[in-house]
Amino acid sequence: MKKNFIKLIIISSVILFSYNFAYSADIDAGKKAFAKCKACHSIKEGGKQKIGPNLWGIFGNDIASVKGMKYSKALKRYAEEAGTWQEDNLNKWLENPKGLIRKTKMVFPGLKKAEDRDNIIAYIKSMGN
Ligand code: HEC
């Protein structure tokens, strides 16, 4: 009886663990996937501006507020209504930038895989938050 109970505990922990493992966003994978953004964005603290703004601390921050960056009018207008970058709008933005903000000057087709977006968002969160 006791043995069975212990077995049950072990089995359920393994299931729980693999469930978490399979479904949690992965910062390391996000870092790798961020290679697609690197042509235009740095993400280190104090990193320089490229074609796009440095993304250090961007999660939860005001949209279009990185100093020195010349944003499109479209993104600035969006900033007035949406305020900050959160899970939800960042996810839509990365899936299809022009779908969220038609006249943005971020020329990027978007990440079609939800997993890639989740991982990149986890990575962005880990950089400056
Ligand atoms: C070809 C260059 C380019 C690529 C590739 C690119 N971006 Fe951008 N990104 C920009 C530009 C330019 C802007 C400013 C857009 C505007 O002003 O409309 C921007 C804006 C952003 C913003 C909003 C910043 C703010 O200050 O509010 C985020 C977040 C962002 N990009 C994330 C990403 C991520 C993550 C990737 C990779 C999946 C990526 N970008 C790929 C050029 C790029």
C-alpha cells in the first residue's frame, strides 16, 4: 500500500514536471530565436540603436519611448492608445507587425509559430525586468 502511494507520487511528479517543461516558455530558445531581430535591434543594457531601438527593458515599458529613436507616426499614435508593451500586444506585434500597426516602419514579416513568440517574449522579459 505504502509502496503504491510512493509510486503514485513519483509518477505524478514526473508528469507535472514534463508538463511544465513542455509548456513553459524557454528563455534560451528565445535568445536563439532573437537572432532574427538582431539585424535591427540590440537588447543589452546601454546597447546602441540600430535600425530599430535598443530593446533593453522594453517589456512593461512605454511604447515608442526609447531616447534617440525616430519612430513612425503610426507607432507613436498606437502608443497613445495602448500605453505599454504587455504579453498580449507584444504577441500580436511579433506575429504580424503590420497587422497590429499598419504603417509601422518595422519591416518584419512576423513569427508564425506561437512557440517562437512565447520564447522571444520570455527572453525580452529577462532582459531588463
Ligand atoms: C528590419 C529591421 C527590424 C527587424 C528585423 C525587427 N525589428 Fe523591431 N523594430 C524595427 C523598427 C524600425 C522599429 C520602430 C517601428 C516604428 O517606429 O514604427 C521597431 C520596433 C520594435 C518594437 C517596439 C519598440 C518600442 O520602443 O516601443 C519592438 C518591441 C520590436 N521592434 C521587437 C522586435 C523583435 C522581437 C524582433 C524579432 C522577432 C524585431 N523587432 C525585428 C525594426 C526591426
